[in-house]
Amino acid sequence: MATRWLSINDIKLLVKSGLYRLETGANKNDSLIYDRNSGTYVGHIQHAHTLSERFQQNDAYIPPPYIIQTLDSFTGNEWNSNNEQW
């Protein structure tokens, strides 16, 4: 199975929907992302400053089917309202 690469917007929607959780990293500018269901490390977000965030997905992480199904089920309203803060 090929890895599906997630975007920062995908991550934000999955955190808001409760499927992923954020944890503070060792560096105060990093947030670690974990899958709530499996506890698997998904990747981390580097917060350079308030206008710039970069998501780095764990190379070994393959989003499970329920994550893909959730992303595919989001409507335009969820995607368009993504400008909100975490």
C-alpha cells in the first residue's frame, strides 16, 4: 500500500474532528501529531511564526482506511473554514 501524504490542512481537520491529537514537542515551536485510535506517531508541525507552519509526516506512517474515509467525506464547508486557529 502506498503512503498517502497528508497536508497541514488535512492535519488541522483531523485534529478538529478528534481523530488526531496534538502534543507539545521538546522544542516549544514543534507540535507532535498522534493518531488517537492507534496511538501511532503521525508526524510533527514546525511553527516558525504565526503565519508559517510546516508539517513533516513520519515516513513510516500510512494513514489507515478510516482516516482516508474521513478526509474523503469532508465537505467544502470544512475545507473552506480551515483558516481558523487550532
